[in-house]
Amino acid sequence: MITTAEEYQQVQAQLRQLEDRLSRLQQDHPMGSKGFTKAGIRKMIARLHEELAVYEGHQEVHHADP
């Protein structure tokens, strides 16, 4: 779970790295090849998106409170 702005930045960097890795895999290995690897990377990307969304939601709530 992301609790600080620094962790948020680190997760964003991880997300970019995973997206780049997935892109390279898709280019280097067409459909049907390396399917489990690509699926695993997609799951990690989805998890990071969820963590970022939770953190962003908490930040919006904290900034909206008077």
C-alpha cells in the first residue's frame, strides 16, 4: 500500500518499466508466445494501477476536507 508521495513516485516508475517490458515482449514474441509472461506482467500492471488509484483517492479526500 502506498502511503507517501515518494512511494507513489516509485510505483509510477515501476509501472513505466513494466509497461515498457510488456511492449518489448509483445514486439519480440507474437501472439501465443510468452503468454504466461505477458499475462503476469499485465497482472502486475493492474495491481499497481489499483494501488495508485487508492492512494490518489485518499489524497483527494484529504484535500477536500475543510
